[in-house]
Amino acid sequence: MAKRALRTFSGTVDWEQVLGLLGQHPASVEALVAAAQKVGTTPSRLNWVGIRLGREWANLTGKRVAPYECQVGLDCFMIDAVQNFYDLERKLLQQGTGSAESLAVFVVETNPELTKAQTSRVVARLPKLRKR
């Protein structure tokens, strides 16, 4: 995947955004639905986390972009995608030049890729639970 010049804040992403990204990949959607059902929930109740664009993104501050991550039972699902940033005239902007951050008014994510792992970067950062 392409390198990104993004600050690494995180924020939640709803199922509709995930579904919009994976809509052209029914096998990926089916895998997520099956994983949710396996742990007794629905996909819309899963807690997805994505990269949150910071203040340097003048018109996109707070927007969430890939990679998205979600813990489902013992499995961690990650969706990575390529981000293309556009200005008001729908001109593609080059990332890392400073112009993308100041001129971008919308982002289009393409080529989503779903992967599954046994560990989560998100869960690894959580404090350990203490036994009582």
C-alpha cells in the first residue's frame, strides 16, 4: 500500500462506512458477518477504529481513513486502502507536499484489502486487566 503522511490519531468508524468500502467485495463482507455472528453480535455493533485526520487537514479534520481495525472475539480484522485526496475542482492532490493537507476537500478510498490476525494493535495498547 502507498505510504501516507498522516498523523496517527484514532477514531471510531461505523459499519456503514466499512460496508461502503467493502461493498464490491462480498466475500470480505460475508467473512465479517460470520465473525460477528460467531461471537453473538451483528456487524453494526462492531467497534471499528481508523486513522483520524488531524488539524493540518484544513477541510477534512476529524475524517477517518484506513487502515481500519476491529477486534472480534480473538480475531483482529484490518482493512487497508489507498487514499486519493481531491481539491474543489476534483483534481488529484499529491500527498506529502503540503498542498494535499491544505487543499483537500474530499478523499476517496480504493483497493480495500481485508486481513485477519490473532492479535490487535489496538488491544495491545489497552491496559492489562487486573485479577480481583
